[in-house]
Amino acid sequence: MPSDTVRVVYTKYDGSAHRDYPARRFDSDDLGVWVGVPRGTESVYHGRASVEQIPFVLLIPHHTWWTGMFNPQPRTSEVYCDITTPARWEGDTVHIIDLDLDVVRRRSTGLVELRDEDEFEEHRTQFGYPDDLVRSARAAAQELLVALGDGSEPFATKYHDYLKRVTD
């Protein structure tokens, strides 16, 4: 039986620390594992101790090249998807490699944008991203650009119930 707590560990492709935090397991469905991170959660961000000031929900898909973070106000990003390698589970710890590209939907305008292409290109050279990884990352970004804009789930309403559980 899985624990109620999941440790979420993001690294960069070279293995350097990116993010690391505990999250509360909410559910597992056909899309993936839904976890919540309440305000005040101690975390590590870029190798430095931090405390989450705004709660969020994270969807860790079973086999896709992204993770989805769903945010309440006052965050300006309603949905923030990191392009990643598919999640790898070891017990109650999930390991995710962040591949720099992000697809974001802005709360106030609904604008969907691709971010950090420059960082992706820089790390592609620096870390030696293989061509198949580059293709998979770019394909995931293109799929998300459409899905975040067209009302597809889980980006339309599904996450709202989970978000209430970390904001109430």
C-alpha cells in the first residue's frame, strides 16, 4: 500500500539538484498520480532550503514527458507544466528529470506560452541531450500548447477539487 506522503525529486539532466519536496498523495487515476503541496511545506529549490508560500497540486503522469502544476491565486500561472522525462518511481519517491522547457497558462488572460527555449538549447549542448530526448521533449511541449488552450482535461476542471484540498 502506498504511503500518504510522496517525495518529489526533480533533477536536471546532469544530475544536479533542482527541486525536492514532500507532497500529500491524493489519488491515482488513468492520468497519473495527483499530489498536493500545502503552504508552509519545507522544500529545496536549486539546492537551497525553501518554504512553499503558495500551495499547489501536481499531476505526475504515468508515461508522459511532462508534469503539471496547478496553482491558486495569487500565482499568475494557473497551470505550469514542466517538460520532463517520464517519472521513475522508487517506492514512495518519484524521480523526474526537468528538461527546461515549460508550457504555462496565464490566469488573467488564458494565454498559453512556451518558456525557456533558450535554457533548453543551452543545456542541450552543455549536457548532450540525445536527439530522441529532444524530439520527445519538443513533441510534449507542442501537445501541451494545444491541450492547455483547448479545454482538454486534466487542464480544464479536473484539478479544481484537488486544489481545494490544499487551499482550504
